[in-house]
Amino acid sequence: MKISITLLSLFFGIQLAFAQKLKTISYKDGEQKLLGMVTSNAGKKLPGVLILPAWKGIDNEAKNAALELQKQGYIAFIADIYGEGNLPAGNENAARLANTYKKDFNLYQKRISLALEELKKSGANVDKIAVIGYCFGGTGALEAARGNLPVVGVVSIHGGLAKDSERPNNPITTKVLVEHPANDRTVPQVHYDAFVKELNDGKADWQIITYANTTHTFTNPEAPDYNEVMAKRAWNHTLMFLKEILK
């Protein structure tokens, strides 16, 4: 019972810290209400980072990333892709909903664009904006690059790399960093090879960093495949990339 009380207290303490430092922002896609979150330094003229969360929507990993980015001098905005009332319950529903957006990439790119507009309204320097994403959000970061959205760089963190084979390989003008788990069973070699070809065909400025002894969600402390050493390395690589393109 004491352990349960302690964990409960810790949970509410974390949620209180998020509530104090992150502000919920309401915006819309037509009639669909979206609820993003922005760091407390909004309103200042600073470089901006849009965070695309994993397949269950805004989670602690996305929130922690936003707070850490604020410490580094960035305004961070966490996008709401699914919209109010649409958060999936369980992995099966999350996979189904995420796949809907992966197939309807135009809708995914639209929701990302709407979040970018909110980041700009929050004071971010419009010429210094990047996108980072986790898992499903990592796929979204690549969609931002494929759609040539107005950002200078994207970071895909254990994201899916595939796109429909009928989509052409178009020019990619934004810089691309992919942080890839070496043993990620969700990304077969054929998808990896096709993605590298896509980047080369698009004449992109790209880099893929592969992390040894890692499976899919290796950066998330709440996931069973969390790898603390590699997660720290990946975050340092993210910060180095953002500093290069935004500072």
C-alpha cells in the first residue's frame, strides 16, 4: 500500500509539473477541435520545435521533450493529430488510427501544418522551425519533409520509414535526421532500402544513426524496450542537429 501511495504521489507530482510549465492550446481543423500544448516561453522570438507524439497521442515522452527543449532555448509545441474525443484506447485501436493517417498522408500533413501555424503564433521565428517525432510521430516528421512543409529540418525517432510505393520520390529540401533502432522489427529491410533510395532520389541532406541493442520504442522510459544509454545518445544527437540548423 505504501508503494502504491508513493507511486500515486509521484504520478500526480509529474502531472502537476507539466501543468505548471505547459499550456494547452485549442485550435481547429474545420469542426474538429484540437488540443496542443506549448512551453511557457511562448511569445518570445525564439527558434521553434514542433513535437509529433507517438500513436496514442500526447504522452509523457512528448511532454518531457518539450520541457527539455525549452531549457535549450526553443519554443516547443506538441501537436494534437487525432483531435479531442479521438484518443485511442489500447494498442490495437492506436495502430488502426495511426494507419488511417499514414494512408491518408494529405490529412496527416494538414494536421502537421495546422500545428506549425500554432507554433508560429506562439512566437517562434518562422525561419527557424524544426519538427521532431516519435514512432507514429516520427513518420509524421518524414511526412513534413515529403510535403516540403516550411521547416528547416526534421528528426524521425524510431519512426516508420515506408510510404505507399505508388507515391513518387520527389525532391526533399529540408534536412533529415533519422534515429533508428538496430533491431526494430516494425521496419523491414525492404522499407529501409526504399527510404534511403527516396532520400537519394530527392537529393536530400540526410543522415541515419543506428543504435545498437535497441528495439522499437527505445527512447521511452515507460516502454519495456527502453535503453537508457542509447536514449541519451539519441537525445544528444537530436540537440546537436537542432543546434546546427536552428541556432
